[in-house]
Amino acid sequence: MSYQRMASDSPVARASCTQCHLPELCLPRSLPCGELLELADIALVSSPIQRGGIIFKSNSPFRAIYAIRSGMVKQYYECSDGQQKILGFYLPGEMLGFDGIAKGRHQYSAATLETTTICELNYEELKWVCSRTERLDERFHCLMSQEISKENESLLLLKSKTAEQRLAIFLNSLSCRYKQLGYSANEFKLSMSRAEIGSYLGLTIETVSRLFSRMQREGLIESHHHTLRILDPTHLHALCSEQC
Amino acid sequence: MSYQRMASDSPVARASCTQCHLPELCLPRSLPCGELLELADIALVSSPIQRGGIIFKSNSPFRAIYAIRSGMVKQYYECSDGQQKILGFYLPGEMLGFDGIAKGRHQYSAATLETTTICELNYEELKWVCSRTERLDERFHCLMSQEISKENESLLLLKSKTAEQRLAIFLNSLSCRYKQLGYSANEFKLSMSRAEIGSYLGLTIETVSRLFSRMQREGLIESHHHTLRILDPTHLHALCSEQC
DNA sequence: CGCGAGTTTGAACTCGCTCAATGAATGTGG
DNA sequence: CCACATTCATTGAGCGAGTTCAAACTCGCG
């Protein structure tokens, strides 16, 4: 995989949050029109970034929060040996970069998994808008709180789910998020590699591959290359909620 | 273990953040005096809560953020079978409850591990003070950001550390936090049970117990009942930073 | 066509788990 | 104050889910 130039070098344009089809998921959710305009005023939309494009690098100065407009992004920790540990995948309407606020530097790196456009929200400007817009500040708190909840879920997953349950939960999560975006819940593209799925779920490539094979053999899913079809959503759900 | 009445029923008093010895860690860090007074005005200090006291229950309405003033608190998920999965331990100066903001309900439960006093910060009032005090709002963002970073660390720990490394990192983390509080870095009380440590680290009681025994045999630590002495901090550090 | 990255499959191993028994500490009621 | 109950911790033996190592297969691309 070849990495592109930094996304921050991409040509940018002022965002028009009012015309974006994602405001009901993204930061501006349920913001009155006037305040939406203020937010749009500080949001910069990137031009499309190819697969493998870097959004930010671990340890680089923190300047902005990023919202995915289209495509998909992975956030990961880079080990000293070059290995990547995937911390999360981000879909349209989702935001990342909050972990940089505390230390003034990004703690992890983020890269695109497919052609992606992002909205960049300069943190200083965002704080300024937040300070004058109670609703927005509240929404910002909510999003960080959501991120915390999401990570707690992941912690529980890693602590007490079997390999099969982890994969089921992962596929189910993608399914739900795609559905919410108006895409098919039962047929979508898996932009990430087996290695990335494994790293995210705390499993090896081989285990992930075997699980895909088994689930396919059992008629639960159909997976070819990077396309996935969920054939038996009920059974998949059952796997997700098994025991503790 | 017997549970006490809810902490929210505890007699409370207005806090005097100005006289607390923790403001350099807690929410008010580097806040100018005047703003500190505003914060103190909304902070309620609980009377001491005995071991096993509930601070909040999973699914209860979210009203406040809590800061530990003294003692120790665990946050945990309660399985349907009554089992607890520990998500984190909180020491004086640390804050918890952020995960409740997004959904308006606490996602997890929190209970004291020893006699503890807490500061309760009503979220609505806190937002009001934040909206008029830029520095405080920033600090609030920082604390949530820190929580996100801390959980990302935990995710990495669960994904790729051996049982021994996990325990070493855990003990080291406690050591650092106690040191920062002005206590001994190499001798402190482990208020949590082996089961709680195991649950937190994604290990079984037996494994934790065996690791304590082994580390003791190897002269790394000395552990009796709930007291811990780190005999070889250098070696412990080495374990923490081993490979990836 | 041949190369290389990514994936699949098999076989053997291992770390941490499960099950089980014992020991130590704390609390309780007579 | 002591027997008994109860909870928590320790230790051992055997097992198994997932890993490691290795080989084969697939597919896109020069």
C-alpha cells in the first residue's frame, strides 16, 4: 500500500453543512439553521483522498477534529517495528481526533481505507463557535462521550467475547452503521483487509480468515473478495448477544 | 460485600476547591482564582462513603460528573448473570461519569473500593459555568480527551500484551498515579481484589494469583494481603515496555 | 506469463483457562 | 473465646481456543 501526501495538503473548500446529507449524524445534529451556518463557516472540506492517504500522524501537533464525509478511515497505533494496531474504523458522519486535545498532539495515526472526503474543524475555531453556541458545545460533549462509550464497548468485547462473537459483533456494527447511512444493511463492501480486521478485534489474520470460511460454510454470510452479504441476520444477532 | 445506600443520599456540603489539595490534578487545574470560586460553588462534597457504596448505577439518569477526592472507585459493567466486568479504577483527582452525557443515562455502574469522598458536579450547572469560563470548558474537553486516550491504551494492552505485561503495566500505572498524589510510588495498598484486577486486565483470578506469586518469587514485588511493595522498579518498567 | 500481496488451509504448539482441592483471613453466633 | 461458615487467595493438573509456522492458492498487475 502506498501512502499519499498528507490530507492537510489537499485542496480544501468551505463546507456547506446545510447542503450535506449527513448533518443528522455529524456534529451539527439538531442545530438550528443559524448556528449551522456558523459551523459551516469553519468547516473545511477536503478534496477526495485516495486509499492510503494519511489524515494525521501520531505525535503531530493537534490542530483539528475531523468528520468523515464519505469513504472510510482507520485510526491506528504504530509500533516501533512498523506494525499497525487498529483502534477503530470511521464511517461517514463519524468524527475522530478527540484524543489529541489533552496533550496537544495526536496520540495515534489515521489513514483512509478507500477514497474519502473529510471535513476539517479547526479546534481553536470550533471552541470559539462552541463558546457562543450552547447547543453546539453540548453536541461536542455528546460526541466525545459517545467515543468513550464506544471504547468501553470495545474493552468489554476484548475481555470476554470469543473470536466468533467478536467478528459477529464487528460485522453487525458495520451493518447497523451502513443502514443508518441509508445503505443496505446486508450487503456492503469491507474496505479493510483481514489483517486490519484481526488487529482491530485482537485476533490473527488466520483466525479471521478461518471464521469467515466457517460462517460462510454455515450459511451465515457470503463473502467474496471485499464484498460481504449477510444471509442470516437473525443468527448473526444471536451470536452477538450470546451470554456475557 | 454489602452495599451501602446510594452516595447521592449522602449528606453533602459545598466544596471549597480553593482549599482542596487536589486542584492541580482535578478539573480546576490552572484555573484562575475567581473561576475556581465559581466552580467551587457548584461542587458538592459527599461525606465519606464506606467500601461497597454505589456512586451511580448503570442505566440510572445521568445528572452529574464525579471527581474522587479521597479513596478509590471502580467503574464496571454488570452482566445479566450478576458478574461484574471492571472498566476502570479511579483515584483522587480523577473524574468519571463522562460516558453518561451522550445518552442521558449512566452506561455503567460505579462503586467505592474503600472509604471514599467524592465531589459531585451537576452537569447542567457545570455546562453553565463552562459556557462563561473558557478555561474551564477547555479543561473539561481535556479531561474527556484524556479518558479517551486512557481507554485507547487499555485497548492496546488487551490486544497485544501477555498476562505478565498486563499486570506489570497495571502495577506501574498505580505506582505512577500514587506518586503523583504525593504517596509512595513503591509501597501502596491494593484496594481491589484479585478478581477485580483480573476482570480489569482480561484475565482470570487464578492467572493473576499465579503472576503475583511468580513476581514475588522472582524478587520483583512483595505482596501480602492487600499491601504491595515494588522491590525492583527497573525490572517492572522493563516488563511494561517489552516489544510491541 | 510470472511476480507479489493478500488470503486460505493445515498441523502442531502454547498461553491462559477450567476444574478442583487446599489454605488463609474474616466474620458470626453460641 | 472458639467452632463454623463464608469469602478470597493459592496451587496443581489437564485442556482447548487461538496462535504460530508453513505451504498452497487467488487475483490483480506489470
